[in-house]
Amino acid sequence: MKPEVMVELLENAAEQLGIKVSYEPLQTNGINTGLRGGLCRVKGTYRIIIDKRATTEECITTLATAIASFDTSELEMSQKLRDLLRTHEGSGPRRAARPAA
């Protein structure tokens, strides 16, 4: 599967979970931390913020790591996408419940 398609599928999964995805210029203060975004909660709403300069692979990693911390068992998605999320389980923040719609 093409990486661009994988990003689109991950963005769709986030949307199904009620998670807003945005691409923004992230400040690094001249330090290359390797971070290209992640999951946060703003006013009770989950968001995945990704550095707009991130590569496609970095976008996939950021999205998959964030989404893998949620219960995706009831989402319709391909086995390939489920496998990707499984590889990222435990690599992000603590496991979160499915957000309220």
C-alpha cells in the first residue's frame, strides 16, 4: 500500500474516533528532538498535531502511535491497517478509552 494512502486511512480512522488531525509548523527552538507531533487533549477534545514539515513516514508513525492508544476494535479498517496499529501499541501515551462522539 502506498504511504500516502496509509496516511489517508489513518486520518479517516482518527476521524471515526472523533480525533481532530491538524498539520501545523511546530517550533523546535533549534533542537532536533526527532518529534514530529503527537496526541494531545485540548479543552476535552483529542487532537493529533503533526509538524507540517514531517515526511510521509513520520506522519504515519505519529498517526499510528496516537491511534493505537485508543480502542479501535469497532472501526472498519483493513487488516494491514490493524497490523500497523498493533506494531505501535504501547509506543505512545497510556491507553485511552474511545473518545465520546
